[in-house]
Amino acid sequence: MQIELDQDGACFGIGFYFFKLNSAELMERYLHIFLFALISFELPGQSAPSTVHEGNITSAAARTGPANLEISEVAFSDESGNSNSVLNANEDAEISFTLSNRGSGHARALAADLIPLHPMKGIVLLKKHLGDLFAGQSMRIALPIRGISFLPTGRAELELRVEEENGFDSNPVKVVFNTQQVKIPEISIAEHSFTGIQGETIGLGQSIFLNVMVHNKGLGEATDIDVEFNTPDKVFPAAESSFYLDRLQPNETRNIVYEFFANKRYPADVIPIEITITDGHDKFQQIHTLNVTLGESATPTQTITFTGNIDGPVSIEKNAPSSDVDVQIPSTGRVVKNRFALIIGNEDYGKFQTGLQSDQNVSFARNDALVFKEYAVNTLGVPEKHTFTLTDATRGQMSREIERLTELAKLTPNAEIIFYYAGHGLPDFETFESYLIPVDIAASNLDDAIKLKDLYSKLASSKASKIIVFLDACFSGGGRGENGLLAARTVKIRPKSAIVEGNIVAFTASSGKEVSLPLYTESHGLFTYYLLKKLQESQGNLTLDELGQHLEQEIPKASLLENGLLQRPQILVSPDLDEKWMSWKF
């Protein structure tokens, strides 16, 4: 038998080769051939290709639906940086969001991406592959972003979208955040002074102290700062000549005291001290020479500004002052030649004492001291070279400056003294005596602190005609912010009131067991803010009685409104003064 298909397979024909068979056999043979043809070929009228293909028969796929991706809860975070919700140069951040599949079908091979909507530089963006997301499920995703060194200040606009393998992409979401270019530190020596021992003239064979205030005037943090002091031949350092500062925040200052002496063979009248300031990141280096003349009691305080050597100048607008008393400081033009001021702001105790928490520092004490210094010179008439300012002062620095102030007053007819202190005070739990606490003295070692009674006696020994003391500190064991140095103690104590003597009038920030509180909205201590505010409003033309009444009226009310605690200032007056202090003016 021969079976033939036409070219399109639409019909078929059967030809037979005949054999000698009986009719029954022949009929059976024909039937088998016919059935074979029906099974092996398509019926006439059907279309099929001429080439035969093999295939597998499978069951039909289950019905499904489309994926429906939804983006929600989008957030920007720079917690690994400075947490200011701005992408800074050289800072890592992330865009996080929740991705949900609201559809009935699975979402496969997902990829999340951030696409800039405008040309931009300085930001590194990474695409992230997410895998699959089944119907009805959600996942939280974080896309890393990084600002690099040449990131400009401005605004970044990105499109957040998630792509799906089969085209069921999410709707895009626009993400906008601010960017900040590199913040450059600007280190300067804000002030310096040379002093001898106990007010003596500066001479050969004697210790000479150079007090330098290092100030970061820029907007960027300075780190790993080295300050090196170099002396000429026949001049020798008495102790350390190299000082390391781990960091200086913007507007932060640190005091450094360098002690040196010259031998009797030193040939010149002037000793030059070379100071080199560098950081560990090659952002700046300054070299300056400060000169001290032999035979002088002290050199005038100078203000010196250095600009760091940086790669490419960056123009950054400085932040506005945080308080109204920091601006428009009255300048009376008066100079009271017999008036002296010692101003101390102790804020960072954790720098010298391990184990302290940040909330055991004294918030804004440095700012209090630096702004009070401006009022002392410009409003109260203290000569610039008679004004001595310490921030984060140690026991040695405080004792040395108190001694110098007292000796200068003894040498000045009809001298007047202004003493200002912002920082921690503490009581002795056995004697209840009050102490001023230098930054390097622990609460457990009060014998090395400055006893308030001894301070008053020292100042009174100067025989100054007027001694006005301002203490923005408490002596109950508390402190500004959440905790004082004795935060572990649950009970505050009532300190013994130090008896003032001589010609002293002392204004203290609080009474008894009360705490001296901050005024966060003004970045000052509460007591200091209202003291400066009155000096600003009156331009320094007021009596001590008027000042005392103002403080006694305003501070208790403000402390209850701002902090929910009562703070009542005190005025302590020497019995020798009777009531004549009330008419004293600055």
C-alpha cells in the first residue's frame, strides 16, 4: 500500500497493491489500512503543515492577575551623618520606603531606582534589585545615597520608581531634599596674653605664661588639631610644647596655656614664640609669631584671624546669632581705666573627666562668657587689656587668673573688679560649703576645687573699691539641663551661704536647693540672659539696686514658664557696705 498527501495536506489518497487473498482476508486487510489512515492523518478539510513536529501535552496554567505595586511611607534619613535632614558633602544617607503589592498576581524581578529629574553632580545613587514580591505582601526598602566632596549647596529632585519584569511598574514618586556643600573650618587665635607669676614683670629666669584661645570661626568641624609652640635659642618650655585638640565644633573655643622661660644669657628684649596650627586632614595650616617684651607686666590682648589653606574657596553664609542679646550690644565709648574683669565659662566637663554624660556639661556656658565679655568691654567700659576670659578652664588656669586679677587690683588706685562665672558649682555634703568646679576637677575631689568663701576672701584682699560678682551656677548638686555633676544623687542639699566681705556685692543665679537653668530658646543660661538683656536695654546706665530688682522679678517668672521649675536669684552684700551699694553704677 502507498499513502500520499498533497502538498498542503488538505486531502489524501490511498493506492493499493493487490495480493492474492481471499475475500475475508481482503476485507480485514482493508479495514486495518483504513483505521491506520484515520489515526495517522488529519481529516480532509483540515490544514496542517507538511512537516511533522513532536510535542508534549500539558495541563492548562492556573488563572492569575496583574501585580499592582504601590510606594508609600517615603523617608529621608542621614542618621549616620549629622541628622539634620540635609545631604552634606562626604555624608551617607538613604531614601527608605514601603513597597506593597496590592494586585492579585506576583511581582517578579523587581528593581528600585532613583533617577535625577535635573542634571546634578556630587550625589552617588545606586540601583537596588529586590527579587519577587507576592500578591498581598509588603517590604521595607532603603536606597543608599552619598554626597561626595564637590556636592553643591542646593536642592536635589529625584524620581523614585520600582520596575517589574513583566512591566507592572510602580507609579513614580518625586523625592526632594536639600544639599549642603563642604563646610570648611576656619581656625583663628581669638585672643592671647602673656603673664608673669603673680603679676610680676616679665623677665629672664622667670616662668612666663602664654594664654592662647583657639577659635573655630568656620561652619565646618575641625578635627585632629595640633598646636605646636616653638621657642628661640636660650628659651625653654617649662612643660608641654605640643597640644592636641580632638575636635573643634563651629564657634567652639579652647584655651591653651603654654609655660616657658628664658635663661640669663638670652640677648634680646623681645621673645618671639612661633605657633604652628595644623589638622590631620590637610585642610589648614597656620604659622604665626607672638612677641613678648621683657620688662612688661602683660602685653595687650590682640585679635588675630587666620584663613586655612583649602582646595577651592567656598562661600558660606554665617548663621545669624541665636539670641537677641548677642546682637546690637551697646557701645558707650567709655573706658574705665581702673576697672578689671575676669570672665569664666566652664561648659565641657566631659573633655577632662571620663565617665561623664553629655547632659552633665553646662549648656551654653561658653557662649555666656564670650558674650558677657563683649558687654564688659563695650557697655561697662572695661579696657580690653584689663579683660581676661577663660573657657573650659582648669584648676590651674582659674587659680592663676584669680591671683593675677587680685594683684593687678592691689597695684591700681581705686580699682574696680567684675568677676563673672558660668559653670558647675557643688556643695560639700559634710560642711555644706560651696565650690566653683574647674573642668578638670571631679565631684569626688572637692578639695581641689575653688571654695567660694576663699574666692570672696581673695577678691576682698585686693582692697578694690567695688567688687561685683555674677555667678550663673547653682550649689545644690544640680545643674543646667537634665543632670548636674551629682546626677546620681536623688536629693539636692541646701548649701551654706558664703559670707561676702570687703566691698563685694554678689549676684547668684539661684537660691538654696534650686537649680540654675538654661534658656534653650536663647542659647544662654536663664540668669545670664536676663542680666545681659537689662544691660542691653539700659546701655549699662543703671544702679545695682535696679539691676537686682529686675533679676528678682523676671527670672522666677521666666523659669516657671520655660522650665516648669522655680529659680530665684540672690543678692549677697558685704556687711561693710550697708546700703551704699544700691546706688553703685557701672
